[in-house]
Amino acid sequence: MKFNDYQKEALKLAVYPNRGNNIVYPALGMNGEAGEVAEKVKKILRDQDGVWNDQNQQQIKKEIGDVLWYCAALAEEFHLELDDIAKTNIEKLQDRVKRNKIHGNGDNR
């Protein structure tokens, strides 16, 4: 599935206050879901010595999917397409590698 196709399908299921003029709801949701991913990883480290199993993998997969849903919703609020976001991100990272700036801090390295 291509990102833009996902975005269209995901947004058919989007129900939240003031949709179309509400960047806060999907931004907070994305952060919350990313926290759930981190929480599951933390518990794998704590309870399973960092060794995951198929069940953990499927749980993480679902949580990453929730992060992706909120990414799609937030992108829509900004009138952006996920395909373009993904392409721009790869170009940014390739440029950093080319300039040997993949390590370090800051957005504009």
C-alpha cells in the first residue's frame, strides 16, 4: 500500500473534534501512541531481557500503525500528503549522509 492510499483510507475513519481545523488533536494523539510504543519496548526490556517474541512484535506493529494513523491525520490538517512527506524525509537523510552530517544534533545539519 502506498502512503497516499493509506492516508485516504485512514481518514475515512477519522472522527475527532473540529476535524479539518484541528492540528492539536492528531499531534497529541501521535505523541500518545508513540509513548505506547515506547512503553511496550520498555516492558520487553524489563520483563524479557530485551528479547521479543511474535506476540510482542504484533503488539508493537499495532501501536506503530496507530502512530501512522495520527501522522496521516496531522498531515491532512496541514494539507500535506504522506507520500511527499516520506520522499522529503528520505531526501533530507540522503543529503545528510552525502555531507557526512548523519550524526550530530539539530534539524538543519
